[in-house]
Amino acid sequence: MKNKKVIDILKSKNIVIPLYLYKSYSKLNINLEEFIFLMYLYNQGEKIIFDPNTIEEDLGIDIKDVMSIISKLTDNKLINLEVIKNDKNIMEEYISLENFYQKISMLIIDELNNQEEGEDSTIFQVIEEEFGRTLSPIEYEIVKAWIDSGISNELIKEALKEATFNGVSNLRYIDKILYEWNKKGIKNASDVEKNRSQYKEKKEEKLEVFEYNWLEDDE
């Protein structure tokens, strides 16, 4: 397909293209024309009857181009042709996008993993910046153990703030804070703030009891 044909397709057909797929299609080793063709199939729903003539009419391209792109997408293991018996017990050829869904899901998983790794590296940088020095190998393992145990970066940052507020630049101290918070079921910054408020209220209540003048009350 030439560029003009792609534009004509976009003008004439209501083809929905998710933004993520548009940004990622180059990772599928296909060009723009093949991507538009794939999105046409993607918009057809679950069961896509392999009918080159209908595709030719819908997209306004020669049937030889239809077959060429089908062949390329098959070679790239993005689609495959399956012969299935329909409701009338007649064998029909269908286009399956299962391979495409599998590849896209793997791209999404890889991207999420990369994001998590990026967040983890950031928390190390945050601690080092707060301490004003590079973490030792042992300290690095301590932080990694927090992350591996499921403690969020958000909570680690809150514990770091708590330690800094108390004038302590020590991971063991932060580890103790995280341990105590875990016993109380504190999971995020909101829980931390709630716990601080409750502690402040209890402290004020004790102070009021302590300052009560029993002698004046007896009079």
C-alpha cells in the first residue's frame, strides 16, 4: 500500500487504534502499512473470517497486496490462519490474532518491569542523596530486601523522612521504623499520616490528664 492509500483507509473506515499500540508497533517489526492492516483486523472482533475479497473492498487495495501483507504478518508470527467448523458444520478459514495479543502482552509486561526497575533504582538514589553519600554493598542489600518483601517505595521514603526528622542517617533505624509500621498494618503515606495523627491525639490526652489540678477540684 502507498501512503495515500493508508490515508484513504483512515478517512473511509472507523478504525480504532489504541495509543499504546501506535507507539509500540515498530517493536513488532512491521511498517506503518502493515500496522494499519493489522489494526483493521484488530477492529473486526474475535472471529475474523478470512475473506480476501471483503478485505480488498474494505481497504480499497488490490487482492495481491492483501495476500502479500497477510503473508508478512504470518511470517512475523503476528497472525495465523485456522480452519474451523462453523455453526452450519461447514469448514471455514479464519484469521487468528492470538499471536498478536501474546506479543503485545509481553511488550506491556516488559515495559512494566522496566518501570519497576527504574523506580527501584530511584529509591536508592533518594536515600543516597538524603544521606549525602553512596550506600555500601550491605546497605544496598538491606534496601533491596525491603523492595523484595513488598514494601513500597512510597513507604520507604516516608520512613526515610521520619529518620531524617529525628536526625538519624542510618538504615538500621529506618528498618526498625518499617518493622514497627508493618506490625501496625501501615502500607502507604496515608496510613503513616493517620498513625501520626492518632499518636498526637493520645499524647495530648495524656498531657491534659497530667496537668489536671486535683487539689482545686477538692475545694
